[in-house]
Amino acid sequence: MRKAAIVALIMLVPAAEALGAVAWQGEAVIDSASTQCTATGIVTNTVIKSVLQPKDISGNTANTIVTFNFNAVGMFAMVLDHGAMPNGTAAAFGNNTSGVLKANVGVVYKQFAQAPQTIVAGTPDVRLNGQILNFMFIPNCTVTFRAAYTKNTSN
């Protein structure tokens, strides 16, 4: 399983590094989780590592990318087309908690809100909250979350 997570990360990170991507890193807290999530350990108050790459900052793409790393087992990266909020369908990449690689899976998200609404390279802290359906590629696993990020000062 760990090998699959590493492979998924390798698939996603080199392109971002080559572009000199600007990222904010932090944690997301699961505020609610449907019963389908619980078998994997995703329950209310679960804390998950998360990274945010906002759209249109020098070195970033025209899309917003949000990644979640659950217990170093599952990786879930969402590409929000042109940073569309509050609702949309993201292209998701990564691996589920069983280590199965996933690529370009359509994932519905709702009620996404970031603060501040416009993020620039000098923004020190960002908040993001919302709802994700089929979270971590788990069928019918719906979560609501709130995340707090601090700018990665190495970029």
C-alpha cells in the first residue's frame, strides 16, 4: 500500500516542482462523514494532512489543486477546473486506502469556500471548507471538512 501511495505522489509532484508551484500546507478536519467512510477510519474529527495549490499564482496552473493524505495510506488529489467554487466536479488522482491507483476520476464537490477569496503569492494563511462525495475514492463516502493552511516558505 505504501508503495502505491509513493507512486501516486511521484506521478503528481514532479510536474508541480518543475513549474515551481506555490503551495500552502496544513490539515483538514472532518466535520462529518457518512457511514460508508467509517470502515476506513474516516470519521468525524479525523485530521488529514492537506496541501493547497491555488490557481493562477506564478508557477501554478490555471486550476486549483487540493490534496489530502490520509494516514500515509490513501492519497486524494482534486483538480478544480479554473478553481471553480462553490460546486463542481473535480478530476481526482491518487490511490484509495487499499492501495489501488486512481486517475482522472470525476468527484463531485459542494459548498467549497476559501478565505481569502483571492489568494496571492504573499498570502500567509488560507482556509478552505466544503463537502466531497466519494472521498478518498470510497463509494458513497461523503465528508464535510474545514482546512487551515500556511504558506510553504520554501517556495
